Amino acid sequence: INRLTHISRRILDFSRPGKTKLVKIDIRDVLEHALKISKKQIEHARIILQTNFPETIPEVMASADELGQVILNLIINAIESMDDGGKIIISVTANDPMVEISISDTGKGIPEDQLTSIFDPFFSTKAEGTGLGLAVSYKIIERFGGMLTAESQVNHGSVFRILLPFFKE
């Protein structure tokens, strides 16, 4: 029942248009919060975490909660792709007019024939997955005027990139 309730909530999240108001946010704060939440899970999985953030990061228009949800989802997916430790690298680069958040891992990777479907609702590479995490994440980033992309190589890991436009007054 709990699993069905969870799936139902995710379906509703996916299908209902965003009602969240977009505001100017500091990406560093969102990243630090997501890392704080996932710290124990990263340590327990014996994963090395490396972060590369510039001193200043341009602000973006988004919802801090929803962007945090996307980042946390990508971090958890990265953790779950590594059975016996590994490395996660989270980087931020800013090249006007976009900020790029890159989350890479040294996990199992995603087969090329599945990579084109990972953002489709109900498609999952996990036996217990609902196939909604990446689909919802994609829609959230799209609503912020950005893009979510993925590259992967089997047995070498994956790189997910979030591209968001600079906030311009």
C-alpha cells in the first residue's frame, strides 16, 4: 500500500503543472543542502565525494525545493549505481547565459539503447524503480527554462547535466 501511495503521488507530481512560484535562488545553498541530506548515505556506500564550485555562482530563477529535489534524486541515483564504492563529482560552471550543474559517477553506467528512454515516464533501469524520478526531474528543470541531459558509458559511469539560465534583471 505504501509503495502504491508513493507511486500515485509521483504520478500526480508528474502530471500536474507546476504551481510553484519561481524566485531568485543561490545554487550553492541548494547544493549544500542536498549534500547535507545525502552525506550519511554517501559515507555508508563508501563513496568519495568531490565538489568543484566557483567562488561566485550566478543566481537563477527556480524553486529551491524543487531544484533540491532534482539534485538529490541525481545524487541518490549515482549512489545506487555503485555497488562497491566509487566516486561522485559535482561541479558547477557558469558560462553566460547558463549555469551548469554536473553530477558524474563511476557507477555501472546506462546501456546506450536505454539512454534515450531514461527521461520517459515509467521507464526505469532499476528493478524496484517507478520510472518517475528522472521524468519528474526533467519536467522541473524544463519549467525553470533549463535542460537536463545525460551521458553514460557502461562500466564507466554517467554524467547528468542541469543547465539553467542566469537570472537577469
